[in-house]
Amino acid sequence: MKKLFLLYLLGILVYFCFFINFFYAHSPSRRPAGPTPASLPPVVTQSPAPQSTHPPTPSPSALPAVTGKVPQAARLYALVAPFPTVSDGFSFADVERAWAGQAPSVFAGKPLLMSAETYEALKSLFNGEAASGAVRIFPADGLTEALWQDRPQWGIVPFEALDPTLKVLTVDGQSPIRKNFDLAAYPLRVAAGVTNYDPSKLTTLIMTGVTALVRATAYEMEKNGALFPGGYIRGALREADVAHISNEVPFAQGCPAPVWNSKRLIFCSDPKYIALLDDVGADVVELTGNHMEDWGKQAMYDTLRLYKDHGMVTYGGGADLADSQRAATIERNGVKFAFVGCNVAGPDFNWADVGWPGAAPCGDYQWMLAEIKRMKSQGYIVVATFQYYEYYSPEARPHQREVFRMMAEAGADVVSGSQAHSAQVMEFDHGAFIHYGLGNLFFDQMNVSDYSRYEFLDRYVFYNGRLVSVDLLTAMLEDYARPGPMGAAQRADFLSYIFQASGWLPKSQPGQPRPTPTLVGLP
């Protein structure tokens, strides 16, 4: 009996020691230090500003995990076409059939273009040689030029060879330039000793068009809540590392209640509407709009303070002339961005001056050219924007082309028109992407012209600090307030319309019917 009792005590002691050891080993202070989420680099502005209130970009550990039989190291390839290509993507089965000599109808009779190195690498993926005539080989340094000749064309390039003059086509709905990219579901990859793709080196910027939270848009916000306009597109904006908004209207205390069909063109917004910009994750707010002084000097000062309090950097307008002309800077993932902008259209009372707030006047543009060169010399990606004259047709006017191209020649990486209530043409010039007008973002113009409801959100993709792709997101205004889903037929119509006006595609035949709207998810 005594022996049994001693064994019982011994058992309790062993169990107790095991429990203490387990608790001690698994307590927070004893766990091995794992990787901590990478915090965003600090926002750099003209004056200190608090951190943005929207969630930071996911750290690499939060990105989709690679599972299944995907190799630990893989070399990624991209299915590409010239930038002015209307089609957005294909299935891997389509690509396999093209390798076998049966390209989809859009590229019927056209081979897949690629370099000899890419062809050798892909033979293992497609289980052998391509069918006769299915692939055409070009030197790697001449492939982009070859793709632009005799359009439509398509091809395959290694991820590191991406170029903004090429459109990255999705394969089975996956694209390596998207933040939601799932490597495990992406078929264009080949096992390799060293990968050419690191998601932590991907940085994105979204540029948008006109925002004016007034009139019918503000009326709908009062009826449905301040966040109503962003309902469909907030995900795309919040996903971007840097989200740009061009808000043409000041916030003002005592701003009158909105009138849905008001004809008055003196605008202000209720300060509570800042919640919308918070919710969509605005990082940078452009102030070149021609209504910034509609509600007077104090409203402009209050607006500047409100943006600062909400952690948003501003440019293209300011507390005085010098402040309005100073570039705003922001850094994400080690990539430094500088934004500079000005107002061409006026009116004169809207322009900042010595001791007076307002939008930055363009003047002779020399200060803007100097600011671009200064920021480029310091290693910044430079974005130059304009509040130009407003038109409801897509072509760029001669002076508009001259001025926008001047900024590209000075070194701007992106030149964007923030004034357009109806989208305008695009071009590449001096290594920059120029978009003369993106259309409205949050503004109530639905019936001004055939295309006034159609909107661009330009998504710029940088990899390791280099611009590798311009991804054109599109939306269509609903309820006089919110950009909503655009159907596949509408998107094709919109892209064709702008690409034709840009001189990239032949004009459509007269009398050709426009597609009926069919709402689906945002591309």
C-alpha cells in the first residue's frame, strides 16, 4: 500500500513538472521571435502629418500562401499584348491550344511571340515543341517593338521583362501584377533555382479623376450615408499602396444642404464627407481644382487642416503660392513618390498667391519643370497632374499635348489630367505614360455626354522601384454618386473608344450599335 502511494505521488510530481515546462516553453516571453509584419515607411510631407487611418499594405507574411505542389522557387512568365489591346485575359487551355497551333479568334493566324530563351524554358511546361508556325522567335530586346507591329499580337515574356507599353493578360483569372495574385493557381511558371518574382517588391499607385462631393452626389450621400459613393470601388483603392484623389471642392463649416439639381456653380462640401476619403484609403489629395476658393479663404485653410488631421498629403494647392507649388512626397515599400500639379483653367480668384491660399497657378510652367527635375534628381517617381480646360470629347487639344509632353520630357514618370468630366486619350512619350483625362470619379454627371458615366482608375504597378505595367481599371457611374461595375461589353466599348481616339486602333464603322449595359464585377 505504501509503495502504491509513493508511486502515485511520483506520478503527480512528473505530471506537474511536465505541465510547468509546457507552460513555460509556450508562454509569449519564451516563444521564438517570428517575423513581424512590416510596417509602412513614414509618410513624408511638406509638414509633419499623422499616419493614414486606413489599414497598411499587407506584409509579405500576409500575402496568399503558396500551397500544393508549387515549387519553392519558380520563374514566372506573363502573357502579354500591346497596351491598346481590348481583351483582358485567356484561360491556360487557350494558351495550350495556341501552342498547338490553334490560337483564339482574337489572335487567329497570329503566333505567340517570345525570345529563344523563353521558348526553351516553356517547352517543359507545354510538354514539347510548339506546332509549326505557332511560335515566332525574336531577340529579347526587340520583342516589344515586334509585338506592336501588325497588331493584334500577343506573346510571352519573363516577369522581369515587363514593360508599361505592354498589357499583362490574365491567365485563368490570375495576373502577377495584381495584389491578390495567387501563385499556386498561376500556370505560367517553371521550376527554377532562383525566382524572378518577389511579391514584397510590388508597389501600386492608383490615380483617379474628378471628385466633387456636391449637388446630386452630396444629396445621395445625405440619403444613403457618407460612404455610399465608394461602395463598389473601395476595395481597389484601399488595396493600392498609394491612392490618389483629386477633390475640386473645399470643405466648409455651415455648408448648405445639397440640392439635387442645383444650377449654382459655387460649391462646398460638408466636412463630415471626409469620412468617404478615409474609407477609400486616400493617401494623396490633389487641390488643383477650379472650385477651391468658392467658399473663401477660411474654408481653404480649414480644408488643408482637415486633410492634415486625417493623414492625407496634399499638393497642387496650398496655404499660399509657395506652398501650392511645392511637391508632396510619400514613400511606400522603399519607393519614393513625388506629386506636383497646377491649375491652367482658373478662374483667377481661385489661384494661390503670396499670403493667399488656393490652387497652384501654372504660370509659365517653369517652376513645375524645375520641381520635376529636382525631385527626379533625388530618386523620386514623379507624378505631374493638371486641372486643364474641360472638354466632353476625347481628343487632346494642341496646347494640352504641348504642356503634358513638356512634363514628360522634363522627367515625369506619369502625367495625368484631373479635370476631365469625360475621359480623354492616352499616349507614351519620353518614357512616361500620359493620360490626358480620366473622367469623373465621385461626381454626379451621368447624362452630359455618351461617355460621361464611364471612368478610368489608372493603376500603376512598380516592381523593385521600376514601372512595369499600367493597369486600366474601369467603372460606370450609378445613382449620380457612385462608380459601379462595368459590364464586359461596356468595358470593351470604352477601351475601344479611347484606343481609337488615341490613334492606336482603327475607327469603328459608322452606325455600329453600342452594347447594352450588363452589370458584372469590376475588372
